[in-house]
Amino acid sequence: MRHFLEVDDLSVDELRRVLQLSGDLVPPKVLEGQGVALIFEKPSGRTRNSMEMAIVQLGGHPMYIKPEELGIDSRETAEDVVRVMAGYHAVLAARVFDHDRLERMAATDAVPIINLLSDVAHPMQALADLLTIEQEIGLADVGRVAYVGDANNVWRSLAIGCSMLGIDTAVASPPDHGPTEMDTDHVLALGGALLVTSDPQEAVNGADVIYTDVWTSMGQESQKEERLDAFERFRVDSTLMADASERGIFMHCLPAHRGEEVTNEVIESSRSKVFLQAHNRMHSARGLLSWLVGEAMEG
Ligand code: CP
Ligand code: NVA
């Protein structure tokens, strides 16, 4: 039984295969007559819509479930929910506050579990990010991928995915918002170089990709004011973009808070690939799902 809670739940070859399948414009109907349960504990625009349409393209039936309908760990345990759902659905995908809940769901090994974003990781986003980098620059050619801002779920999955493919990354964050030692050890162990700094210019210098995400993630709303102060120097603006390579592109998982982590000018510039990234969420979701219920089942 295979699960996808973080990008390196795949081997490097499997990651490359998923990205290849993402470009398959005649999707195999591997989900014909089957359901996929989608549970969201937090709001979502891109993830829900891209997953639902990817499932439809693979011949399956997406079923959106509000967490209050299930009462995970209140009405019944997460483990019992998964074992019941496994009788109806080929895959169970969930967006959760606490990554540990996903680990417990996967540990039942009753049905493949997909992480649709947790406090720790956002691997479905990273697949779309890698697909976008492949299309815009080429995964074999891309130089440094620089991330400016909070070393959060989106950063972690992106850094892991890049490192697996031998892509060098840099991350610039304010004190107390950078990667932990465990994070840096994890990313470095996968093969890519990683520069950790508190200087955005040092991270962006000559980079081919400049990536940022919100300063306050879902679930951190009570810290918003203190984060606005802490991250003030970490806004991606045109001056910072000028330090990127000539072909350097701007990326953001969205939703964006214009004027906070990125200026309107940068996100609206020709270097910005944010909508291509968002649209690639559907193609990469299709690639991951078709691998998970197809080749992963055989092997
Ligand atoms: N990027 C992303 O996951 O967007 P949503 O939160 O809208 O799904
Ligand atoms: N880091 C953000 C990503 C949203 C897609 C969050 O967790 O809210």
C-alpha cells in the first residue's frame, strides 16, 4: 500500500514518472467506477478543484466531505474513518491541521492516503511546482531555486522535491522562521545543495526561480501582526527580482497577499508564472493519481 504524505514518499524514479504522467493528455481511465474521498479541514480553491477535475479525467467520482460530517477523532477515530471509507473509495485525500492525523490514517494501510496540505507539507503543490519549472526552464537545466519567506509546508515540500532531483535551493527567512536543523538535514540528505540565510538578496542572487508564500499560513492567524513585522524585509519586489538570473521566473502557490509577501508589480509581471502553476495543479494531480492507482498497485 503506497501513500503520498510528502514528496519523498516517492523514489526519484517514481517522482520523474509522476511528472511524466502529468503531461499525458489522454489520461487512462484508471479510476473508472471508483470514488476518491476528499476531506478538507481548511479552505481550498486550487486543491479541491484540481483534484476533483483530475479524478473526473481519470474516469472516477470525487466526493467532497466536510470534516464535521465525519467528526474525525470526535465522532469516531481517524483510523476507523479510514477503514470505513476504504470500502467505498480507491483513495482518501485530506487537508488537515495536524500532520500526525495523516500519519495515523496512512498507518492503517486500508486505502492509499494523499496529503492535500498539512502544517508540515504540501506535496501536491510541489508536484505542480516541479512541472512548472520543467515547462519554463527544464529540470535538467534549472539553476538555483530561491525561496524567500516562511520556511513552511510549501517550502519544505518544494525543497525536498528539488533536492531529490539534484536541484540546488536557497531559503531566506527571518530569525525563528527558517528551517529547523531536522529540515536542513533532511533536504541535504536527498542530494541537492541548500543555502540557508537571513538575507533575501543572498538567496536570490543569480537564481532561476524566486518563490514565496504567505507569511501567515492557515491556522496561524493569531500570529498575523507579529509576522507582518518579522517578514517586512522579505517581500519579493522588483528590486529583489533584479538580483535573479536574466531568465529568472517568479512563483507562488497562491493565494497571494499582494503588498505583503509579493508586490503587485512582481506578481503581474511577465516573469510571474503563478497562474500556470495553479493550472498545473490539475495536471500533476492527474499524474500522481494515475500512478498511485495504476503503476503503484502493480509494483
Ligand atoms: N495552493 C493551494 O493549495 O491553494 P488552495 O489552498 O486554494 O487549495
Ligand atoms: N502555507 C500556506 C499555503 C496555502 C496553500 C498555508 O498553509 O496556509
